[in-house]
Amino acid sequence: MNAALRLGQDADADAFITLIGGCWSEYPGCVLDVDGELPELRALASYFAEAGGTLWACERDGRVVGMVATRPLREDGAWEICRMYVAAAERGTGLAQRLLETAERHAADAGAQRIVLWTDTRFDRAHRFYEKRGYVRQGSIRILDDASKSLEFRYAKPIRGLVVEALDAAAAASAERRLAEILIACVEGGDTLAFLPPLPLERAIATWKRVSAEVAAGTCVLLAAWLDGALVGTVQLDMGTPQNQPHRAEVARLLVDPAARRQGVGRALMLRVEQAARAHGRKLLTLHARKGDAAEALYRALGWTEAGIIPGFALNADRTLADAVFFWKPV
């Protein structure tokens, strides 16, 4: 039976404090000083109501086993996810995802364009949970002057519609696992992309770690696409061209999660990568696609010019030879 989800109340104070204290106790150095540092926990529902937000609690057998809150921020269109905690015994049951989706849906219904959250740098399980759900690290680490000597990562993602953004090195690193999942899904669906199925997760993650390093070195622009809050696509602008080609860049690894195709994601990524090329002073773009792929039709529709075909350039998923079509486009 699912835990019962309801609005949080000020009367839940002791239960919330017990839940948070249990979660903090899993990490060395985390000190919960309620009256000295977090007095709002004594009346948390009122605290969030005064901020224009909402608090939820999940109960099982009369005990609070999960909680989450959200509130609007002063940033234009941004809402924050706060006080997201799940009891250890409830992890892996889907409760955390249920709580997060409840808060995200409430924020979206209230007009949020973007969701942000802060999480302690020690809470590594939470990082993986948020990253799997499309959040990426943004901005500087926040330093708190508290007894726990807390350092916090800021995570964020767009929540409404189709949005394409460039990822910096920190964001790229935090997106590695989700991008690896998209890559695996594309390869399993027949898009070879220099890989053959089955593609192990470890190898896929290693691929994105190399990309993150290139982003950090300034030789690659990594774009990511979100559709209604889900990270569903990516493309790269490879600027690591030879010394005599400073005006050229290569577009590489256009990926769209198979579950999110035919919704304009690939087109949005390709238009945005052209903008990125112009911003970096690149006037000529090149790329190649497997002959007959949907990507080939997209490139032609977007005005790319065919340069030629190389027969038997790569292997299909069934190990037969596939032709490659090379394209170029001035920007």
C-alpha cells in the first residue's frame, strides 16, 4: 500500500524533526540544531505558507516517512524545492519520486518556468536522484555558516515546454548519467552513433566524462534539451579543429530520447547549435549521418548541403555495412 500523501501541518513538527534528524545522521558532521539554526521547523507549514509555498507529508502506519515543500523565488519564474526527505526504509519504493513530482507539478501549475534546489555536497544519494530526473548543477557552491559546516550544490532545470540550454563543466558532469541513459536508448533503438548494442552503462558514462572534460577545456559546447522538465536530448559543437580551421566546427552526437521524438526536440537542438557556433565565431559547420536515418532528413530540411556519400562507412546494429552522408552549412 502506498504511503498516504497529505498537506503538512505545524502539528507535524516533531515528526518532521525526527525524519530530518534521521536523514542527517547518515552523513558524518551533519548537526541538527533546531532551535539554534532551524527554528522554522517548529511551525514549518506556516513558514512555507507565509512564503507563498506549500508543504506535504507522507504517512505510513501513522508515522511521517517523507516530506517535501516548494515556494516561489524572487527570480523570474523560478520556484524552489525544499525540505525533501525520505526515511531510509522507504527508499526504492517510489515515494521520493512521488513527492518530487507532486512539488514540481504544483510549481508548474502556479506558473513556474524553472525549478531550483540546494543540496548538501555530502548528500551523494540525493545528487544521483535529482540528476536522474533532469536536474543539473548550476552556479557556485553555497557556503553556510552553520554547525555542520555545510557546503551546498545548486541544481536546476526548466520545467515548462521545450527548452535548450548550454551546459558548463559542472552541469555537464552532473548530467553524465542521464545523458548516458539517452545514449544507450538511442543505440538500442538502432542509432549506432559510433557504438554497437548492447552498450554498457559504464562505457556510456565514460563517453560523457570525456565530453565534460572537453567542455571544461573550452573545445566543446554541450547543449541539452528539456521537454516539460525531462532532459530528453543533446548535441555537441566540437571546436577542437586543426589550427588552420579556426572558422569551422563539427556538429556531433545529436541524440533525442526515443520516447520524446517527433516533438521538435532535434530541430530545436540543431537551431540552437547554429546559434552557439556563431557566438563562438565559427562560420562553417560540418557533420555526417547514416544514410537513410531520420537525422539525414532533418539536416536536409534545415538547409544543410550534401558533400558526398562514403559507402560502407560504418556498421549497422546488425553488423551490416552502412553508408554515411556528409553535410556542410555556412552559418
